[in-house]
Amino acid sequence: MKETSFVEIEDFLIDSTFQQYCAEENSLSTAYWERYIEDHPHQLETILQAKQLYHILSAHARPIPKQLATLKEKIHAVEERVSLPTKTSWRKWFAAAAILLAVATFSYWWITGPERTYNQTLAKIKQEVIKTKKGEKKQFTLMDGTIVTLNSASELRISKTFNQEDRRVTLKGEGYFEVAKNAEKPFYVETQDFDIRVLGTVFNVKSYPEDKESEAFLLEGLIEMQSKDKNSNAILIKPNQRVSIGRGNKQQQSTKQQQQHNRLKGIPAKEILIHELQDDLPADEIADIAWKNGRLVMTDQDFLEVKQLLERWYNVEIELNDADLDAYRFTATFSKENIQQALEALQKVQPFKFKIYGEKITITKN
């Protein structure tokens, strides 16, 4: 990065790399400023003041440089009216302005707070983890206006600083995101195998710990997908593209003990595939998001994958009691069928027997 002269608080604040460092948005900027602090320890106090002021200013909608210019004009106007001594430090005045701005921000919130939908806002702030059970789906709106739909057996963790420094969530399971646009605050979705960075777009993410692969599908906009394997591949996804990351163990382990081991250790991601759907395909015909519209779609999937889909969809536990069932593959779509009707339909594709004991089902070969 180009070396620039930094003396006053303002010099740091108007620098874009310093803003990225404060917001923790760019690893290169973070590394640069950490080295800068090590090389300039005498400026540590100024840097800390600048960083504190950045977080105050970043809570406002107007760009930081414009806010700085306005503050500077007001301070100079005060200097002219009261004839401040020339030895008065600009740094001290800037710190004072920061304090006044913070007080004004809090006062505005205190006055206008009762006019807001207080209960809803409070609930959103306190709700840091949102979960769905098997057979359940939820749709909700985050504090920034982003609409999220969670598929069954999923979990979304929302960072405590969401919509302050950035917009960051962690997903386990499957979620459909309609991200509110905000160029100054990118939206991040973190999963077991990859992270996604967006500004404003519509996409679906599927990352169940027990599945053979995790995937992201983009409907609108542009997203950057960063894998978490040793190679740390970054991919730009365009509309109607699906990116799948296969996990290292291709033979899915079926025992509860083995699945728990996979969840704790994490199966390394190795294979990345990009698949493009036809551009004119209507949204209600896209298999990746059929679940959001109440349809369970399976496309050339083996019995273990079908088992996992049925368990999540119908809130049941299925036990496969014959190794020969692993060779079966199914393509089907269900919407209003119950679990018995779904299994009877699958029997017409491949021969097998099943018994239902409440929420538990056993399946054997004929």
C-alpha cells in the first residue's frame, strides 16, 4: 500500500484503508495497519482516538468524509466567533466534537425511541440464535431489513454487532436470503465449508453438517464465495449459478456416532463444482429453492440422501437396514403428501419395504 503522511486524527479517518481496518472488512488493510502501529508506537493514542471516532461516525448514514467536513466547518466557525487561542490543539477539538456527536446520537435515540416499534426491535436485538426444528420453517426480518427464510433443522447465529460494524451471520442448515442493499456494510454468511460476501442480492445457502456437500445458489446480484479448505479458493457467483463443495469423504457415514464425529471435526472440503441453470427458468421451477415454496424435490439422489431429506421434511427418524439400499437412486417431487404417501410413491421407483412406528420408520429391501 502507498505510504501516506498521517499526523492528525482526520488524516487517518479520511483514508479508505484505515476505515476498512476499523470495520475489519479487509485482511490486507488490517495487516497493513497492525504493522503501521508497530512501526509508529508514538501515534498509538491518536490512532485509538481515530478508531473510536470512526465507530461513532459509522453509525450515521452519511459518508464519513462528509461528516468530517461538516464537523470541521462547525469547529472553525466556533473558533472565529470566540477567538480561540492559536495554540489550541485540533486534536483536542476533534475529540470534543466526537464526544458531542456521541451525546447527540444518544439523545436522538432517547427522544425518538418511543416512536419506534420498540418490542419488535428489542426482540431482534436479543435474538442472537434462530433455530428451526425438523418439519418446521421460519421467515423473519433482520435489523437491516434483510429477509431470511430458514429451512427445517437449521440454525442462524447473528453477531452481537450486526448492522453496526458489519452484517455477519453464521448458518448451519439451509437458508434463503433476500439481502437489503447497503454498499457500506457488506453482508457475510459463514458456513462450515465456505463464507459468502454480498452487498445486496438474493441467494440460497445449503450447509447441513451431515450432508455430502454444501452449496450456494444465486438468483440475483453477485456474491463472492470463499472456501475454507487449505487452498482457500475464492469464487464469484453469477445469477443462475450453483456452486457445490464436496466434502472429502464421499461415502457418507450413517451411524449416529460417526455423524457426530463429522460434525465435531468437520469433513474437509475438496471438490468444487459450478453448475449453470438455464436463464429463462421460472423461479418456481428451480429445484434449489423449491423447499421455500412448499415442495420437496429430490433429483437422482441415493437412499441416504433421500433419508436425510425425508427426516428433515417430515420430522421423523428413518433407519435403513439393508446395505443393498445404498444403490437405489430416486427422482421425485412432493408437496402435500404425508410421509406414508411419499414412501409409497418411492416404492414404485425401487422395491423396498417400510414400517412406521410413530415418528420412527424402518426400511428394508424386499
